[in-house]
Amino acid sequence: MSQDSSKRDYDYAVILKRINDYRKACQYMLEVVGDRKKAAEFLSVAERLKLMEENIQKGKRIDTLKIEPDITPAIILGYSEDDRQKKFN
């Protein structure tokens, strides 16, 4: 197995996890919070990640810098990382 192949496998696993996480965040925003706008944003992110997944399956390279970050409470609540640091530190 080449290093390129293992990197692609790692990226693929990360993308699959993030798709699932952003879909869960979308569902949470719809069902618990009732924020359709934020739910749509999370769904849009999941759809972009799904396209990346499909490209990896086709053997295409992806720009790993465009993989969305892990979903965090700060992202769900709409805080930037700077805002979160100022508020909680």
C-alpha cells in the first residue's frame, strides 16, 4: 500500500465521519432548536463533503484544505473560535 493510498483512505474516513456529523447537526437544528437556516447551512456542508467522497471513490484527488472542520459546540452555536476563547477563558 502506498503512502498516497493510505492518505486517501484517511481522508475518505475523515470525510465519511464529517458527513455523518454535519447531518446530525442539521437534524439537531431542525428538531431540537428549530433553526431552519442553520440546519440548511449544515446540510449544505454535508452535501459538499458528499461530493468530495464521490471524487475520492472515482480516484480523483481532493484539496484536503477544503475539508470542513470537526463539528463543535462553538460551530453549532455560531461562535467563532475567537469569540469562544474570549467568552470561556
